[in-house]
Amino acid sequence: MKCKSMYWLAVVISLLAIGCDTIEDGSHVDPITIYEKVNGNWELTNLKMVDEFAKANKVEPSEENLSTYFNYEDFKIKFNVDEKNRPTSYEVTGDVPALFAPKGYWALSSDFQQTNASAVRILLYSDAQKTQKTDELRVTSVPGKNKEMQLQLMRTSGGVDFVSYVFKLNAIN
């Protein structure tokens, strides 16, 4: 009997000793937002125009590479953020035809990647208060360690997408 009591006493003491051990989880840091990943200078590596009507109806060709037309190889875009990684302004440079306003202000539809597989959108504005939306770009490929991003600009008529422009970009900085 004394042996069993000693055994249970040893078990209880060891459990108490383990329970008193505190684990250091480190200090809290804010999560990385998409703003931090989109911030900076980007250069165009490929621009593709997609005929959404032809694509939906399986008519070929439904895509056209525009990268070398109209000086698009000179296309660069800069997304600026403030010291708190909040969006401020953007600017497109290069002697290229404007598919959207070449400068203005921007915001994201969400600070983080969506869990429902919908694309985060870059909302473009003409004013600093962000009340006059001019366009939106879908972020179809979020930049990661490879420093590549893909944006999609949709054109619609009557609520139906008829053409899209797919921008493949590489980080310059």
C-alpha cells in the first residue's frame, strides 16, 4: 500500500512541476498585410488582353499579348503607403496608353487575402478622401518571396465582362 501511495505522490508532484513551467510565446507583432506586399515600384513583364466573350464561347483566339505594342514595355507603377503601411497614392509612368487613370489614390478591398477564393481588389480613386472611385484592379496573384504580382482590369457592359487586361508585374525595389 505504501508503494502505491509513493507512486501516486510522485505522479502528482511531477504533474505539478510540469504545470508550473511557463512557455514564452514572444512579443506580439501585427500580421503582414497585402499593403506591405503591394507597396513599392513594379515593372510590367507581360500584358495580355482577354476577350471574355470569345473565351466564354470557346472562340479562338481569345487572348492577345499586348506587351510589345504601344510602348507597354515601359509601363511601371508605384504604389505608395505611409509609415503605418496604409495606402496613399499611386502613379503609372512610361509613355503608354492609359487603361486606367495614370495617377491617383488607392486602397484595398481587404487588408488580408480572402479565404473564400475571391480576389482582393485595388480600388483606385481620383481624390485623397477616396470618395471618387475611378477603377478597380483585381489582385489575382499576391506578391510573395518571388516578388511577382498579377493584376486584372475588367471592362464590363450592362454588368457583363467583355474584355480584361492581365498585368504581370515584377518588383523593381
